[in-house]
Amino acid sequence: MFTPKSGKVVKVGIAQMDVAKSPDTIRTSGLGSCVGVVLYDETKKIAGLVHIMLPDSSLSRTETINIAKFADTGVKALLDKLLLEGAQKYRLKAKIAGGAQMFQFSSAKEMMRIGPRNVEAVKKILNDLGIPLVAEDTGGNTGRTIEFDPATSKLMIRTVNQGVSEI
Amino acid sequence: MRHPDINSLHLDILKEIGNIGAAHAATALSDLLNKKIEMRVPKAEMVTFNEMVEMMGGAEQVVVGIYLRIEGDLEGSMFFILPVEQANRFIQHLIHDGRFDFRTNASDLGMSAMQEMGNILSGSYLSAMSDFLHLNIYPTVPGLSIDMFGAIISIGLIEISQVSDYVIMIDTSILEEGLENTEMKGHFLLLPSPESFDVIFKALGVE
């Protein structure tokens, strides 16, 4: 982050996904209870990022679904997109961040625990797909902006109070 | 679901709700601080999640956010969002401590004053709205967070996201008198759940 880059930053919004190749980097901003999932191929120096909001597409009560919104469909769709871009499945690894609980409530309502549930759902689908999770920065009660650099396979995480860290 | 049934009359009604709620809350804030508070014309818009975040200044902007859930005849989320500098000014004034700062010098007293301010303002907003609509509305105890706007608002968006990819937001901004030309704008944001719109329109006899 501290050296000038020749590439551009691919920005991923809420419930969206995209792919970046070195020297570009890929970023999503202001993750709260949402989870940012990065899948990357170190050899090809290509990475995909999906910003998921909900654990399971069965929670959807809409007729058509935005696949990038859910952990189960989003991670799978990102995998397919990366394979189309030339990534090799056996080389893919994952790093994830987010899943915070921004507000502390005594309310037992399930929606308040959505952050941890999103993280659990992402781990389950990664496991089902056989993609190793090599690093994570999840939980807590703080927002995160994350940026992945396919050239170095580092995920930079910025929070309001703890500054910048890398996993 | 793009809420195909929402037309401009509906949006006008939602603006009126924002108007009534925020006017009461602004008066309560003005009484609390003994300062003049200006209120802008409310906005009611149907936008995507990402459009909403952009309209409010971007996901990474650090804000002081009060959040509560609404339950009862209506459901949804209510947020009171202040730029950190403006929240600092209000709390410094309220607790007579010019050194208070949410980022660098946040005392317990200041934090609970902010919590209480959130309680009072959201209470005035929602009771005015409840009277206007003749509906029973039960707010939860407000929570407080100082963080990125995107992270704070996501709790409201996630709930809506189960039903829709669009959010209808009722946004009323307030300003401290004398700071009209600055970025020091506070926002009362009401995000009714998609199922609650029919309840609102029916309560006012509009189909």
C-alpha cells in the first residue's frame, strides 16, 4: 500500500463480486456484518472478491436472487468466474475478513448475530468446495475496509481504531 | 423486488413522515442543546444499497451512528448519523467538556450522553410518527457505534436484503445554525422494512 502501484484498484460494492489481475488490486469498503471473501491463485496472480451480506440463499424471499449477496451462491459464483479467467482450482486459496457485530444488543433476535453466521457459512462453503482458508480477520465489533494485492497475495485490512494490518 | 407499486404520491407521503418525525426530533435536539437546529426538506428515495451508501458520503466515511430497530405495527431500522466533528461539538456542549472527542478522548460520560441523546431524538421522531399514523411502534434501546458509515448502515441493509435489492430511505438532514455551509450535516434515516410500506399507506387511507 505504501509503494506506488502501476495498477488500478477494482472496487467491489455491497453484494457484488469482481476479479483483478496483477498489477491491479481489488478492494471493498466498510464491511460491517458482511464478509469479504477473497479467492486467489498465487501462480496466475489473479484474485476474486465477493462482498456477501447473508449466509444462505434459502433466506431469500425474492423471486430472482442476486447470487453475490449470499455466502453459498456467492463463493461458488466467484469460483466459476475465476476458473473462466484462467485460475486453477487446485491452486486456489481463500482469505476472509468481516463478520463483525457492530451494535451490542441483548435482543435474542437472530438478525443481530448475522456477522458470525455469515462467517460460519463462508467457512462451510469453502470447506465444501475444498478451498483452503489460509487467513482470516473476522468477528469483533469494528468495520473493515479490505484490499487484496494479487502480486503479493496479501490482504490489507484497515479499521477506524486499529489502523492497517495485513494477513 | 423493485417495489413497482411505489409511485410519487407514496414517496410524498414518506417525505411527510420524515418531515413530522424529524421536526420533532430537531426540536428535541434544540431544547437539549439550547441551540438552533435547522432542518432540510426530507428526501424519500428508492435506491440500490450501493447508491444509498454513495449518496450518504461513501462507505468509508467515519461517523457517529445511533441505531435502533422498530417493532410493532411497523418494522424497520432507524439511524441517527452525525459527522464525528459535529457529534463532538454537541457532546462537548452537553457535558461541558471541551476536550471530549469520540476518536481520541471519549469519556464514559460523553458516550452515555450520546446514547441518551440518541434515545431522546429517536423517541421524539418515532412518537410523532406513531401519532401521525395511529400505529403502535416499539423501538429497541438504541446502540451506539463510531465507525465507517458502510459498516454501520449494513445492519439495516442486511435486514432488507432478505426481501429486496433496493432500499426505500427516508432521509432528513439537520444542521446547527451557523454551520449551514459546512459538511456538518446530521441525518435521521428511516429504513422501513419492505413489508411495512403497505401498513403505512393503509394507515393513511392510500392504496
